[in-house]
Amino acid sequence: SGDTLNAALACNEAKDVFKSAVLALKALGKNQADILLSDLQTREPEVSLALRRMGTARLNLKQAYRHIPLLKIKPVKVGFTWSKQGRTIQRISVAEARRLLSKRQSTPLIQGALSKLASLSENEILARARSVVPHLRANIVFDPNTVTPHRRLIQTPLPLLVPLLPGENLPEFVPIPPEPIGQDRLKRSDVKIDDSPFIPMLGIYRYKEMYRA
């Protein structure tokens, strides 16, 4: 209904306002942030109740920022698929890896990792691997006579809302298949890196010798 779509739009706008406030708070120095947060010793009752209903002890910012997928025009067809990407590979420099370690509390483990980095050339490129939880994507097809481009691919961790007239049916859609279990094969970028991590705590690998810069 129109009320549902308007409520979703207002919710997305509130998410953006909240995200801006959190990012502004994070940009402050520690002393300034402590002053602003000094009167927040306890949670508001409404916040505590909402978290209990969700079965969580703390707010997940990534989920809080996430928009409700909202289409302005009814599509012709929607097909749901699971992302098959098991993990992402990010190229980083030795200096960047050192900076990530320096942000952590100094321990013998951290010092050992820094020593390992010191043994490498500053010009060597490393790989940082991060696991990606399977997530749903929607392949959306619009009428090519009304929307250009007429195909879109979006992530849909939340229900997809589409505008409908009273009594109008939902667009044609492909049911969601079962969640995939495991990965059958490695991506090309996975094949290029060593089997064992060089800095396990950060998921940092060296590229195999033939692929090293």
C-alpha cells in the first residue's frame, strides 16, 4: 500500500540521519566524544525493549544503516539468486598491513606479525581475504518501454517492496532457492594466493611466487 511505501521511505531517511550522526561522532576526538556521551550511562527503555525483541545485546551498525529495497515502478519480473562469492580478496601493501596491526594493542603476537612484515620488501603486494556470508540478490526486469536500463541487480537482505495499485498482482518472480552450502571451486583470485595465511589474525596472505609483484 501507499502507507507501507511511505513508511519504508521514512525509515530509510531515518537510517541515513542516524548514520550521519554516528559517523560525525566517530570523527570526533576521544575527549570530545566522551563529553557528548557522558550522560548516556543507560539505554533508553524503548531501545532496550527493541533490542530484546530482536534477540540481540547490541546494535549492529551495518544492519542499522541498511536500506529497505524500495522500487518506484513495478517491474515485469523479479528473479532471486544467492551470491556464490565465498570471500573477497583485497590487494594491500606492506605499509597498509603494518598500519592495520599498529591499530591493535601491542602484544607478543602483534610484534611477531610486525617482524614478519619487516622481512618483506616494501614493494610486495599482499592479499587480504575476508569471508562473505551468502546473500540474496534480486535480478529485476522492467518494461523496456518505460525504464532504461530495463535490468537491475541489487542486494536484497531485506524484503523488496514494489508499488501496486489496489487489487494488482505482484510481478512475476522466481522463488528463492535453498541457501547454497559451501563452495564447489575456488575463484581465480583464490588460486593465486598461498594456502596458509601470512598474518592469520588479519587474514593476510602472500601471493604465490609466480604472481608476486
